[in-house]
Amino acid sequence: MTTATAFIFFLLGLIFGSFFNVVGLRLPKNIPFAADRSICPVCKHQLSWYENIPLLSFFIQHGKCRHCGERISVIYPAIELLTGMLFALAFYIVGLQLEIITALLLISMLMIILVSDLKYMLIPNKVLLFFLPFFIVLRFVVPLSPWWSAAAGAVIGFAIIFIIILISRGAMGAGDMKLFGVVGIVLGMDQILVAFFLSCLLGAAIGMFLLSFKLIDRKQPVPFGPYIAFAVLITYFYGNSLTTWYLNLLI
């Protein structure tokens, strides 16, 4: 029964992941969601219904556009697959309780931001403002301990990036600052610090890897949103275990 339910969550994640791709691509450019089906960015051919489902399209067409033969970006099917896996993981870890709503909404927000930041280096305010009231209400219904931890987490998350922006004169963006403020409500005052540390660690490690293999140069701007997204997810699901493990190393 547990495996079957997890598979249902996985399928839901695939379906919603396709929608998150659309939101992440269209919302920053104010493209109406009722617009015509997507087109190939190279040959401009309107995509068929199944071609609008990146994961399905990628496998059917062997990673190429069937009209012009150009390679299909692996990012969009990867977002679908990742969303499905994270939805299933949320069920396994959280279970069928009210907190699962918070987990699914957090995953949803971060997947949309992942798409928009990778594509446009932009974290849309509309996305954050849409999810913000849900997180506030859910933290009243399923409060952290202590009860004021969510509010403190929001303030701390916002303040940390605000200070970095002031000191570095814009090394990080206002979108990153607002994102940390929103996820601080979900994680609370302790775990938001873990998420910040992990995002810096991921950013440094992956940045060094990309520089070492000359995939980017030192002056090339790199979106920080994806590092925040993965750090927040790791912290949300495994933050307590990581904190306990780290403290045990110090003892």
C-alpha cells in the first residue's frame, strides 16, 4: 500500500512538474497561460500535445525535435522527473498528515523558481507572493516548536541575505533575499541557518567544479536560486539528521 501510494505521488509530481515548467518559463515574461501550445525554440513549429510533456517527449523523440532535429534541452524533462521523485519522497518522509501539504507546496514553489532562475536568472515576486500566505496559514495550523520559530526564521533568512547584499554591493540579488525570507517560515529559525550554510557550500563546490572544467568563466553571472532550492529541500527533509550528525562530530 505504501509503495502504491508513493507511486501515485510520483505520477502527480510528473503531471505538476510539466505545469511548473510552463509557469517558470511564461510567468517571468508575462506570457498568458492560455496562449497557444509551446513551440520549438529553433524551428518555431508548434508542439503536439505529447511534446508539451517534456519527459514523454524527450524519450519518444530520443532527445531531439522531430521537425528540425535539434537537441531538446534536458532541463525540462529533468524538472518533471525531479518533481515526481520529490513528491514521492515527501510522502515517504512526512506521510499522510497535514505537513504533507507544506512539503508539496514547498517543492512546487522551488521547482518553479528553479526553472525561472536557470532560464532568466530571475526569481519572480508573483511566485513568492502566491505561496507566502499558504505557508503562513500552514505554520499556524502545523506550528513549529517554539511557535514563533517560523516568524524568526523569516526575519533571519531575509536579514542574512540583506546584510550580504549590503556588504558585497549586490553579489546576491533581492530575489534570493525574498526567497530566504519565505522559506524561513517553513524551516524556522534553526533550520534556515542550516539551509544558508548548505546553499553556500553547494554554490562554492559546484562553482569550483564548473570553473575547473571551464564550463563558466569567473566573470560569468551564475544564478544562486538553484543552490538555495536544493539546500532548502535537503534541510527540510534531512536538516535535523544533519544537525545531529554534525554536533556528534564536535563532541
